[in-house]
Amino acid sequence: MTITRAEIEAAHARIAPHVRRTPVLHQDRAFGHDGPVSLKLEFLQHAGSFKTRGAFNALLSQEVPASGVAAASGGNHGAAVAYAARQVGVKARIFVPEISSPAKIAVIRSHGAEVVIGGARYADAQEACDRYVAESGALRIHPFAAASTMIGQGTAALEWEQDSTALDTVLVAVGGGGLISGVASWWAGRVKVVGVEPEGSQALHAALQAGGPVDVEIDSVAADSLGAKNTGDLVYEVCRKTVDHVALVTDAAIRDAQRTLWRDYRIASEPGGAAALAALMSGAYMPSSGERIGVLLCGANVELQKLAELVHP
């Protein structure tokens, strides 16, 4: 499995009329680093996360049957598919696990999709989704293990390179690995791409260590967005060739990054959206002096009450 820059460029042309070109914020000597830091503000995307890119690419590059589309999601992918489906005029059914946050479920419903609780964890929701697809003939839009999804997510990197100064390293949060697969494919051989996973949800780290996809246990504050049990073969094959390594962060470091984003930038970030920054702030990734760092802030579908409790205990 290889994703080419030409495929990402074609996807960008396809989805550009439907997605936001999210801004880049340039910082010097920030987050404990003595060099420049580039923040890609992808949480400003439609439906609150980068997932909208992959959803539109999947919908616009394939024929959608009369039964519509279906997806399993911890929340963000479902919101993105629901948003994209409504924009192109097809119906969507989204399967979510019981651990999904009410805020994310509300976003999915606000975009007109049907929501089905598909079990305790993400893997259960995916199984329920797959059964429905087999019965109905609906088009399945996988959150990470599909080429159209990975290629669509890679368009964030294309824009980032065009809108930013040169980068040495980019930090990207990993759930199932669709985002980092696209981003790393865009920058392969030119920029070091480092994945960031919670210690309690490390499917890509485990796969790279084992030499292939393996199941992992999930127990993290970021489980509703970074909680895939297994990367699958496609993500593994792309990432083993394009990702430098995976840094692991604690839940405490993720919460600290959330607090910092709110306190200093008034950015309301969900845990998964703050994970990449947590790697820089906590030292899970240690840049060299003057290293030009990029951090992808990927999601903002946070429950405001929980954020308030976090920043004002």
C-alpha cells in the first residue's frame, strides 16, 4: 500500500470546495521549545475535526447507493460523515460505542444522521456497522483503514506545507492511523513525521513494535477519538515506511496540554486534539535546539462542562 502525492493533490482539488482551509499559527519559543513551532488549526474544520477531509473524499470519489452511507465512529468521524453526507444529499447511519461523548453524538445528530449505539467499545460499533452494510448495501466509510480516507486526510499536510515555513518534524495524534497515514505520505522522505498516542491506547506503536497489526487494550482519557483497538493492515503498511516513530504520552500530559491551549490561546480542545502538543510539552518528543516543529491540533469536539472542570478544578 502506497499513497502518492499526486493522489493527495487530486483529492485536494476534489474536496476543496467543500472543506475549510484551516489556518496555521506560527509561534517562536513556545511550549518549552527554543525554536519555531507551527500549529495547524485543523480543529476549525467543518464538524470540528480533520475527519471531514476524508469523509468528503470518500463520498466524492465513489458511487453512493440508494441506501446511503454508514460509518462506525467514536464521534469525530461520525460527525464528519454526517456533515458530508448532508452536504451532498445522501442519508447516513452512524454507529457509535457507549463511550462516545454526548457532545459528539449531539454533533452527529445535528447534521441529520441516524445514530445507533453499537456496543461498549469502538470495535463493537464497527462490527455493528459492518453487519448493517452487509444487509443494506450501504457504502461503508471507514474512519482510517481505507485508501480514500487516508488520501483525504493527507490534504491537511498539503495545505500546511503551502501555508507554513519549512518544517523539520511534525507531530500527529494517532487513533486508528488514517490521519498520520495521509500526512506521512505527503511528507515522506522530506519531513520527519512522529505519531503520538496515549500510553493507554497505542495501536500503532504496538504494531510497529510487533512487525504487524495487533490488538491492544484501550484505557485513556482520549479513548473516544484515539481509541482504535487495531490499526489494520493498510495503516500499518503505510506507516512502517513513512512514520519515524511513535511517542507515547500520559493522560496527565494530555490534560495539561488541554489546559494550556485554553489558558494561553482560548482553544477548547478535546483530549485527542491536544495529544500531539502533549508530546512536545511533556518531553515525550524531545526536539533538538532550533528544530522547526509542526503540531497538528486535530479536534475540538469537547464537552464544555468537562473542559471547565479541567481548567477550573
